[in-house]
Amino acid sequence: MSSTRAALTALGAVGAVGAGAAVWGIGIERYLFTVREHEIRVLPHGESPIRVLHLSDAHMAPWQHRKQQWISRLADLKPDLIVNTGDNLGHSEGLRGIRTAFATMRGIPGVYVHGSNDHAAPSPRNPFKYFTGPSKVTVAEEPLDTGALDAYFTDELGWFPLNNAAHTITVNGTAIDTFGISDAHRGWDRLDLLPDAIDEMRRNSAATVTLGVTHAPYRKVLDAFTELGADALFAGHTHGGQVRLPGYGALVANCDIPLDQARGLSTWSHDGRAVPLNVSAGLGHSIFAPVRFACRPEASLITLLPQVSAPDPAAGSAQAT
């Protein structure tokens, strides 16, 4: 009898912990929006700092007013440049919410790339399948109005698309070279197009720093960006794992990036170069998986700082803090 009572007590405790975690993840933490701030030293010696607001994975639905209002207040951070790494839409009417959220950012220079949910609405999925590898398209998708999203970003906000493209952007009088790809998770990346696009960009550019922008941080993409001369890398897609174990971290990343680099600022090393990499845990979630646990929704404020001294050409690295 005593062993049965002990087993029932233990089972009840496990159930209570699980219920509490669900209440926290579904009802509380997914609304605890936060700004993560980092500094990286990639600018030439003597240049003025540049504040980069990194936004990703809003997965916006029109009824998500709390998220829209919080994002709209990010303009108060006075960013000099916005980098948007995709998956802005989460519903067929998601652009309504994006307009509310991003209206305050009109006129701030920006660049962006697409994620798959900028083209197709989310669908219900078995979350346990993420443990078997990156997700795949298994059902017919509801197309979204990507053209309207692009028109809003380019015509109204003044942002430049980096989907398999390169562009020099001027920020506070400083030229910055940028390049990016469309969603590698769906195979829409055209890394083969970037060398010529970057060469064309650099023929008319006096920029001394280059940013690489991708939605999904696959190793092949980060390696290619490093080879192509990016001084800092920006990505999203992973949701930081979305559900993390305290003291352990992400359980899945939905791509092949190492799990300890699935969220936040780290260093990507390849072919003798070490480059700062910021992977945003994102601002939202699929409407079919409304949970965050040990992984608050976030925006990142990355301050680009001048290097303390002239860089050693042989080192090929930038400093991140």
C-alpha cells in the first residue's frame, strides 16, 4: 500500500509540474517580450557606433495586439539600421498586424530576407517530428500575399530585399555592404548568385564592413557567407529552440546549426576566419504551437563598434561581446 501511495504521489507531482510548465509556457512566457543587447567590434578604427535592430520570426496574426504594440515601441531604441530575417507572417491577414507593429520604423534604413512563412501560412504539425530532423512540407499550403508584404517593406518602410541579392546601404553617412539569401530551409537559397552580385555591389561601394543576412542558419550558408567576406552574420528561424531546458538549452533547431548556437550571439569559424553570428530567437510562434518555455520572445539590439586597434590581416576575426 505504501509503495502504491508513493507512486501515486510521484505521478501527481510530475503531472503538477507538467501542468505548471504548460500554464507558464502558453499563458505567460510567450508574452514576456525582451530585448537582448550585444556589442560587436567590426567597424574600422575611429568610426561612430551603429545600432542594429535585429527582428525575426514575428509569425504575425491580426489579433496579436500585445505583440504588435511591443514591437512598435522598439523604435524608441533609436536604431540606425534594421535587419529583418524573415517569417513575418503567421496568418493570411498577418500583414495587418505587421503594418501596426512596424509603422513606427518608417524611414529607418533596413534590409530583409524571406522565410517560408512569408510565402505560405503555417499548418498544424506534430511537434515531436522536429526531433527527427528539419521539418518538411507534407501538406498543401495556403499561399500568402508575399507581393503585398514586399511592397510594404520596400515602398512604405524603405527597406531593401536581400533575397539572393546584395546592396550597399548608407547608415548615418557610413556605407555598409549587405548580402543575403532567400530561405535555405526550403531550398530557395541561390548561393551561386551571390559572388557576382557582391562583386557588382563592391565595384561602386566604399564600404569597409559587410553584413550577411539569412533566415535559416544552415552550416553551408554560414560557411559560404564567411568565405564571401561577411564581417557579421544575422539569422533567425530556430526560435531559439522555442522550448529549452534550463541549464541545457535548445533541444532542436530545425536546421543543422549546433544547438549551443541556436540562440544569441556566438562566433562562427570557417576557413581561418571567425565571424560574429547573431541568431534571433524570434518574436513569435506558429498559431498552432502557442508556447515558449525558457525562451522568451525577443528582438536583438546589436551595436556595431569600431575595432580597438587596426586588425591583423592574418587573424581574419572580429570581436564580439
